Amino acid sequence: MGTVAVHGLRKSFGKVQALDGVTLDVPDGSFFVVLGPSGAGKTTTLRAIAGLEKLDAGSVHLDGRDATGDTPAARDLAMVFQSYALYPRRTAYENIASPLRARRCSSSEIAAAVEQMSSLLHIERLLQRRPAQMSGGEMQRVALARALVRRPRAFLMDEPLTNLDLKLRVEMRTELTRIHRSLGGTFVYVTNDQVEALSMADQVAVLKEGKVQQVGTPTEVYERPANQWVAGFVGSPSISLLACHAEGDRLVGAEGWTLPRPRWTTAENGRPLLLGLRAEDLSVEQRGDASLPGELYGLEPLGDRTVVDVQVGTEMLKVKARPTFTGTPGERLHVTVDLDRAHLFDAGTGLALSETGR
Amino acid sequence: MAVSVNEAVSTGPGRDHTPSTRRRGGRGRSVLEVALLTVLAVVMLFPVLWMIETSIKENRDVYAIPAKFFDFKVTLDHFKDVFAASGGGRSALSVSFLNSVVVAGVSTALATVLGVPAAWAYSRFSVKAKKDQLFFILSTRFMPPVVVVIPIFLMYRQLGLIDNKLGLILIYTAFNVPFTIWMMKGFVDEVPAEYEDAAMLDGYTRLQAFWKFTLPLLLPGIAATAVFALIFSWNEFVFAIFLTSSDSVRTAPPAIAGLIGGTTVDWGLVAAASVVFALPVLVFAYLVRKHLVAGVTLGAVRR
Ligand SMILES: Nc1ncnc2c1ncn2[C@@H]1O[C@H](COP(=O)(O)OP(=O)(O)OP(=O)(O)O)[C@@H](O)[C@H]1O
Ligand SMILES: [Mg+2]
């Protein structure tokens, strides 16, 4: 019981077009992640769903019913605010209890629910503290508890893990996914962290400058980015893009290199293209004829792997290599390309070329 | 008010100095500072001290030439005269003090009740031409009372509000509402709107969210604003003297002024009445002095 559908949301703040026709369809019970860089309009989208923002245009449907004009209270949603918005004069306990108090639950029910939530989120020892006496991460967990304490139509979460340290964040990620599975509610989860999005989401909507760039499963978004921008935003290290064009059965780079033309592409000869190559689809070991000549530029050892920066002409490739890989800058080497996993984008529009042949 | 002046004097200069002047001045500077502050304090405080002295001097000493600074006989007769009439019963002055309490208290309460929600609305909602409206509201405060007192007198005569406490209450409320809106808008702006957003998602209505979550955070600001409004109404003279005449309606300022005039002036009584009149203001200002300074600087930083 909890579908959220927004259609054609538009909202401007003065000259800033925060939302420019956002349409999303969140299925019941799904973990739906809205991913985008800072200023993309993620918070504004959530506030629009919650009924906190007066829209210029568009509609919000909850459980199939038009809720565009409803008050926030009537929408029956819970939200974790990016700034936590914990009530400053109240203890953590009172903060978590607030949604239940507002809906007139008995105090024994409240006590039981708060206790359950606080043990779930490991904040039992914070219950009598006020927000000013908590760290950012602790406040964030109390804010999560305040949202999760009730069974609303949907949970709206605005970057609820950003202020936690890395270890806790990874823990909480798993924890939240587990909570989602056990509670079974609908989650609309906003983040600017693509790892969070890919690891937690059933579905991801990628947002940029108030426009939805792509909606799909994490795999779809990662493997079939709809455009050059999504390809660059999702994935770490970010995708390398090389200017090129097709010529017969070859791809010819602006820097003079050539590669066999991927079988699946139908791009006509001479059309300016961008070849997108992810680090894991490249290799510094030479095999086969699909390789690019380059020069070693730098190394980033990351423990489990080493990212090798290779300069091809004036362009830079990021290549994933074994952690034991060594080399000296300036050294010439060949980068082998897995062309079956490469991406081609129109250099003008940035849109991905159709990959029907793949 | 003397309290806030002292505070401003003692904290102000230290903060405003640029490091270079402080370094150059060194010790000599601080001597000069102390000297100037002493002169300033004497000039500012002498009339107040003199008033207090006069209020406890016997009549003979009040009129003594040369004036007696220290060796006079202390008496509380003047204070007794402020409250009790010579033939027994209440004095006209004490009635005027009571009137002042009622008029200032009620008008401040009204201005707060009207002004705080208005300030909240201006802070939280997008209002058409908000800046112009706020400026218009403030501009009513620019008007010196003497300018509007004649038209108001004429209107009040039609409405039967002349020589009527309600008339004074209304006019003071009208003057204090804009002030309250301006002061309180600053305080409301300081409270994040997201507390109310969160409360509304919890299931409260917008008004409940304001009442339960924002209002408690505004109380210090409301107290500071109310004290300012109270002091304005308490001190107001022009409207009071034009719009009231009978002893039973008059507030203290015109009543005290009325003591001066005639063939002889009972300076002891005037001084005692003035001390009694000044006391509540001093006490209030002292109680909320932190908020007064905070409130004033808050406004200064914002715009
Ligand atoms: N109340 C407001 N007044 C003016 N501009 C606003 C307001 N709220 C948002 N904006 C603007 O709208 C755009 C989208 O803002 P929004 O808060 O939705 O971004 P976001 O995706 O949540 O970013 P972040 O990841 O930094 O939180 C931004 O350019 C922002 O400056
Ligand atoms: Mg945001």
C-alpha cells in the first residue's frame, strides 16, 4: 500500500528552475533512489512529494489518488530531512515519538515503538539527549528513527547517510536495505552518492538540473547509460570518453588511433562520436588487436586494485589494473579495449547510440 | 534604559577597535578611554542622580542655595504624596500610574497577539510585494506623533474615544504592531522553517506546527519585543496629552508634566513621581537586557 507517482513537476525559485518537468513512478514496496549531483533538485522533488513545496505545475498521486492539493499531514508520509530538522528543545525520545503523538497513539504504544526503533538504530543511550548534545551522525540516526517509527504510505529520505563516517555508512546501508525488506514499505531515497544508489536501489532515477536523465535498475543505469552525462556520473573511477568517428569497419580516434568498429553499432561514417570506456573494461595487458597506444601518466593504488592513468594523445584513459601493477610515468604501453562493453554517444547530443545489435 | 546605555558603552568600543589603533594607543589610549567614559557617565547620569536626590530631600533642602549634594535630611514624604492625596485616599497621580499600567499593558498584549502571527506569516509565506508591504508597515513608524495627532483627534471625537483609555490603547497598539512585526520577523527568520515542515509530516496542521514547535523558540524574542513596546507605550506623551484630559483617564507622563506649572512647583513631588515612573522601565530593561542587546544586534546584522 504505497505507490508514489509524480508527473511533470515544475518549480522555479526566482530565476533558478529547480524542477523542470520531473516525472517518476515509484512502485509499491520498492526502494527507489533519486540520484543526482548537488543542486539537481533532489530535495525539491522530495518536498514536492511531501506537499511542502507549492508547485508551478505537475501532479502528485499517492496510491493512485490525486494528492496534489493535500496537506502534508493528509498525505501520510514520513521524511528524513537533509538537515535532520530535529526539534531542538526536545529529547531524542520526544523527537522519535512526535509522529505517534501527533496521531494520538497511546503512551504505551509510543514507548514500545520508540524502544524498538532505538534498538534497531542503536541509539538507546541517546534517548534522553537533546539534538545539541548529539553528533551529526547521531542526529541523523534519530531522524531516521523518527521517520521509521510509523507505518506511513512511503518513506522519503533526503541523503540520510551523508554525515556518517564511511564504516558506519556502509553498515547503515546494509541496515537500511534490511529494514526495507523487513518493513516492506515504499522508500524514496535521495542521494548524491552513486555507490549508495547502485548498492541499495531497486530502481534509480538520475536527476540533473531538474530533469530526469534516466530511470532504470542499477544495472541498466550502469551498463546502458542513456547519455554521456549519466555515463560520467555513475561509476567510479568515472568513464573515459574519447572523441572518434566510424569509418567503414573501423573506429578512428581524433588522436589518430583506430579500433575495430563494435559489431552492434549502426553509426554512419563520419558522424562525430564519443567512445565511452569504463576502467574495468580496459586492461594494460596487450592481447588482440583492439588496443590503444598510450603513455603512462600516473598510478592510483587503491588497495584491491590500481587505477592507471594512460594518456592517449591529449585524452586521458583510466584503466583498472592488478594491485601489483607497476610502471614509470612516461613509459609507453598499450591499452586493450573490451569493445563489447564499450559505449558510444553522439558527440553533439550526448545521447547513447542505439545498442539494439548488442 | 540606563542599563543598556552602560552596556553599550562598556562593550562597544573594545569590539570596534581595529588591531592597529589598539597597538598604537597602548596604555595611553585606555586612560583617555576611561576619562571620556567618566565624563560621558557623569553627563548622562547626573540628571538621574539629581532627580533621585531631590525626591528624598526635604523641601527646605530642595530649594537651598547653594545646592546641597550630600548633607541633607532624607525623607520619604514626597513618595507618600505621590500615592496618597493630602485629604486622605488616593492621589490623582496614583490613579494616573494605574492608568499607565492598564494602557501600556493592554496595548502591548494586543500588539504582541497581532504582530507575532503576522511576522510569522511574512517570514514563512511568499506574499505579493512582500518588501513593499514590510516597508509600508515600517514607514508608519517614521511618522512623528505630532503630525498625526490632529487628524486622530478629529476622528476620535467622532467616535467618542477622546478622554477614553480605549482610545489610547488603540493608538498605542497601532504604533506597536508594525514594530512588533519588524522585530519578530527577524526572530522568526532565525528559526528554520523545517521544524514546521517536519511537524506537518508528523501529522500536525500548519497552525499546530507553529504553535507547538516554533512559538516556544520565539519566546525570548517575544519578551524582548514586548518590553520595547511596553516602554514605548509607558513613555508616550504626545498622544496622551492631546487625547486625554480628566484625572481618571490620564496616564502618568501628562500627569507628571501637569505638576509643573502654576505659581509654585513642588519639585520634590515631581522628582518622586518621576522616580516611581522610571522604575518599572528600569526593572524590565534589566530583566531582559540580554535579549535587548541580542534583539537589537540581530536586526542590525540582518539588514
Ligand atoms: N528555497 C529556495 N530558494 C531559492 N532557491 C532554491 C530553494 N530551494 C532550492 N533552490 C535551488 O533549487 C535548486 C535545486 O535545489 P535542491 O535543494 O532540490 O538540490 P539538491 O539536489 O537537493 O542538492 P543537494 O544535493 O546539494 O542537497 C538549486 O539550484 C537550489 O539553489
Ligand atoms: Mg538536497
